[in-house]
Amino acid sequence: VDSYHVNRKRPLYTAMAYGALLASTVCFAPRPPPLLAARPALRARVVAGTPYEQLTVGVVKERKERERRVAQSPESVALLVKKGFRVVVEQGAGADSLFGDDAYVEAGATVASREEAWGAHFITKINPPTREEAKLVGDRTLLAQINPSKNTELVAQLAGQGATVFALDMIPRLLSRGQTYDTLSSQTNIAGYRAVVEASHAFGRFFAGQMTAAGKVPPAKVLVLGCGVAGLAAVQTAKNLGALVSAYDVRPVVREQVESLGGSFLSVEYEEDGDGGGGYAKEMSDGYKAAEQAMLTEAVADADIVITTALIPNRPAPTLVKAETVARMRRGSVIVDLAAQNGGNVEGTVKDSATSTPNGVTILGYTDLESRLPTTSSNLFGNNVAKFLLSVGPQTTGRQGEYEIDLEDDAVQGMLLVQAGATREPEAYVAPAPPPAQKDEAAAEAPPPEWRKYARDATRLSVLGGCLLAAGLSPDPKLAAMLTTFSLAGLAGFQAVLGVPPALHSPLMSVTNAISGMTAVGGIMLLPALAARPRGASQLLGAFALLVSSVNIAGGFLVTRKMLGLFRRPDDPKEYFSLYGAPTGLFLAGLAALSATGRAGGVGVAGLASGVLCIAAVAGLGKQKT
């Protein structure tokens, strides 16, 4: 019946026959076990294009030693339920992650037995299942970190059962949207953070330096070896705690990332790139390793805390810190080896243990750092899985609310390890090539000869000289004086405006608007010297020009002042511009005295003062800090 409702392609009589068969089964067949009677659809194979409402996601308890995480948190369960999935959570599955069963029920899930959770259409898990757990998967769909190149027998068993398997650890690392589903990155990021926390717990001093009355505490020196996701997380965390952080990686391209987080990047004087593609590092040559050891010996000996993260998938971890280098470290130093699961980057690392060397250096070889932050780890892992499951189908088909495997989806084809019992080799994802650089035709041309620039400048100077000589033909000697004043004023104004930063161009417009109010001078010249009221059209226009220009001048400077006030900070010193009123009053009183004595020089002095103040106003904007 479920198959009929999914496909909607069978004729009516077939549906009636199925109905009669179901009725006879209910009336005469023995009662099935409680699990199958309660949820008859859980054991069915998922059909392409199935609506979410007909599908169930199972959340099972992790039983690996030291594992405290769970594949789905209440937060991710709520996301799946909202979209239409039914979710069945094994009783107590989230207890070690500090998620109670009541939290899952509140999120919309059903808490049930272990068998019922394993009987769902989709089984979500963190670690690869054991052979016994794999049998419980049957021919349904498993989403877990499989590590297929290491667990070949497990993959063969799942394929033999007709199962469908998504290996979450095979997400194409170069797929930009794949970061949303990347469980490896989300978990190693937590491991890098937790490594610093573990180091601070074992370290006997502050990370940040302090200067107190009781004495001086120097900052801790932290060295991070390997700048992948975990290494960068360690750099950021140690820097936030106040330590002096340096880092090293065989891939020079990560230098900018380290420096952007506040760390310093160490380099090896040897020409070889360690980028192995796909976001991983490659194994380096013997020559590079020798140069690397010489550099690291000094760097490690100077560090208080060393965090190593160099891990190559399914390969022995490269040895970065030898025993003789550890022997040179100061007593009380700490090493956290994140590669302990593959042998470790440090000679003397013991897997899942904390050891101490004869010279007092503590080496931490924990492999469960993610599980030491189980709540955050489970939240991020669950969100990765839930968002991937919700993308299978709608990402390429465009049909929202329906699950369908489509190999046109790069994330699906990268992680789909087994499809309905058929083992497949996912194709390597190739990132789109950047658009070809357009050929710059101007750059392809041969550069012009050097003399051409000088010839162009000489031509311009010749034209300018001819214009000046033409102005000299005028019989009026005042033209040359006016032209000189205009030219010098233009050059001075140009240089003053050029120094104003772009952020202050708005107040600059207000200042220049106020300066343009110099038309008031023209209006004053048109007014009668002795009459109390203007007469005639010219004098009336002069009075109007004086009124409008006065508003322009006052308004321009007031707007400029308010605009500059927007750039002021609360801790800026107080300004006392009112004190400038004293010299202004004295100058105006002096001009009045000169005018009363009948001396004509006051007009020229006033014009000079006005021009100087206008240029000073613009130059002041050039010195304003933004």
C-alpha cells in the first residue's frame, strides 16, 4: 500500500487487490511483533521521490569507548520534524551529550527502543557501525563517518545486505556549499579549541601576561604545528586567551589565515609546496624534512605549549618533534598531540594518555577531544547531517519536501558509497576553473618611449606660455595683476582641497558653499555709501545678494560644524572655539577705526584676511582625523 501511494502509477484494480490482501492478513494472520505492528513502514526500502512525511530518521546511541556524542541533537531533530520527517530516538541516546529524552520529545521526536531506532528508513550515526550493528541496518540507508579505505570489510557487508550508505567523511572538501555538511571540519574545529583548553589545564601559568604589584607574569608562548581547521582553531583560541602564538604548516598558502588570526607564521628555508589537494597536506621529501627539523628544534625549545595537528588520512602521522627536541623544552611545558590516533607527531606520545617526560614536559595524547565538548559537538554534527539529508533531492530536482538520490548533486555523488547494495567509487570533485583572464591589449603593447612623456609636458607648457603672452598684449596693466591673483589663489585652493580625505567630502562641500558666499562683497560694493536705504534696481539687487550670501555663509559653516560633530568620539578633548571671538572682535574694531580715519587700506586688509581664513578652513579639513 505504501508503494502504491508513493508511485501513484498502479491501476485501480491493483489497489483493490492490495486492499483485500491487507484485510485478509489483518483478520486471519497471526498478530505481528509489537514493533512491526506499531510502525509497518519502517522496514520498507525508500523509493525515489518519497515525501518526507512517509520517512523516518533513527537516532541511535553511540557505543564506542570514550564516545559521548550523539548523531542528532534536539536542535537538529526540530529542523527535521519541521520539514516533515518522523524521528525516532533510542532511549538514552543523548544522555552523555547532556540531552535528556524529554528534550527530544519536546523537539517533536519519539523516544523508543534500540530496535525501533535501528529500524528507521535512515539511521544516523557518528562512528562506523560494528559488524553486529551493521546487521541491524539491513537494506535501509545509513549516514555515518565510514572511513571506507580502512573499513573495507564493513563496506562489503553493508553492500551484501543491499543497504544504501552515505559516508559523511567523504564530502568533497572543495565544494563550497559542502562546508554546510562537512562533519570533519565541524568536529576538528572543536578538537582544536579543546586542545588549547586541555593545555591550559595542564599548564602552570597564565596564558596572558600580567603586570601586578605582586610581580610580573610573562605571556605563554604557544606553537601550533599544522594549520588545518584544528590548527587555526587552536591559533584563534590561544590568541584570545592572550598568548603569544606562532604557527607552522608545510602549505605556505595558510600564512595569511594565521596572520589574520593574530599569529606569526614560521617558514622553512626550502622550496617545496606541501599542498596535497582537496584541503589536505602531502608527505614531504627527505630534504624538506631535514630543513624542517632544524627550524622546529629551535621553535619548540622556545615554546611553553606545543599543539601538533599534522594528520594524513589513513597514514602514519609524520614525526615533527623528536625526543631530543622535547628534552630541550622548559620544565612545565605542555604538548598536545592531536595526531595520537595515527601514532602521533611527537616521540613519546601515548594514545589516550597524559605522560610526563624526565625533564617535566607533559604530553597529552587524547583522541576524544570532540567528546570532551559533547553538547557543542553533537549540535554541529547533527546540523551537518540534517542539512545534508534535507538537500538530497531538492538541491537538484527543485521539488521541496521529497527525498530522491540524484547523482547530479556533487555532494551526493561524493558521499554515496553504496547504493541499494551496489558499491560505487565516488568521482573526485573538480572545482570549477576560474574564468580565463582577459588579455589586456594595452599591456601587450610595447611601452611608449620615455621621451614622449617629456614631449607632452613641453607641449602643454608651450600652450600655457602662449596664453600668458596673449594676456600681456592687453593695454590694461590691471589684467596681469588680476590674473596673477586668480592663478595663485586657484593653486592654493587646489592644494588645500586635495589634502581632504574622501570621508570628509560632505563637510568640504559645506565649507566651499560658505566660501562661495563671498558674493556678499559684490553686494556691498553696489550699496550706497551714505544713503540709509537702497534705491534703484542695482542697489536693490545688491541688497538682496548681501542677504542671501549672509545666509549662505552662516548656514554653510553651521552645517560643516554639525557634520564634523558626527566624527567626534566620546573621549575626544573638549573644544573652545568661542575664544576665537576675541581676535575677531579686535580685528573688526580695528577695521572700523581705519574706516573712521578715512584710510583706504582697510578694504585690502579685510580681503586678505577673508581669503586666508577660507583657505585655512579647507586646510583644517585636511588635518581632521577620521
